[in-house]
Amino acid sequence: MKSYRKELWFQTPTRIAFLNITPQVEQALAESGIREGLCLVNAMHISASVFINDDEQGLHQDFARWLEQLAPHAPIGQWRHNDTGEDNADSHLKRQLMGREVVVAVTAGALDFGPWEQIFYGEFDGRRRKRVLVKIIGE
């Protein structure tokens, strides 16, 4: 069995963003040479997420609105985490809702997706550099 590790780095200009990272993950898979196995993709920051869904702009706007309703950024004083001088408690909650990572089967050298599935990086406290780990194991 082989394993391959790659870090992807992102810095969004906005506080909240959803980036389709499927092409970068597919590139990592091609670099790995692995034809059969599993591909783990996970956010390495507690205010960001990796998830699978449809690449549809209206849906992404719905995600942002829904997350803001469940865990609004303001008023800052509503969250205990912000008592320490932080202002990103909402981003930690949003990450819990959207998830930390995804695992995708690798079949015949390709990510084995269902219809419309793509891998996304969800940023909830942007404007600074963050990383995503891609770990591929198999043969």
C-alpha cells in the first residue's frame, strides 16, 4: 500500500467563502499514482470546513444565509468564546455544522463521486492563510 500527502493553502478575501477544491484534489490524486484506495480531505483549522455538495452558486448563498441564521457573527458579545478578545466564535460553530473532512473512494484512478458531487473548502473566518490536508492511501 502507498500513501501520499499534500497541503493545499487558501486565503479568501472575505470572511465567509465556499471554494470548489475538486480540481486541486484531483491533481493530488494524479500526483499520487494511486488507482484504488481512499482520499481524505480535511480542513486543518477550527474555523474552516471541507464538505461535499453541488457546485451551484444559489445553494452556496443559501448555506451562508442558513449558517448566519444559526450562528450569527454579530453581536459579538453573544458568544462566550469572544470574552477572550476573539471575535470568531461563530466561525467555530459554523465549522461544526459543515464538518471537518470528507473521505472519497478512489476507483480506477479517479475520485468516485455521485452525481453533481464536488469537494468544497468552507471558510468562516477568512482573510488569512489556512491549509487543507489531502491524504491518499491505496495501491
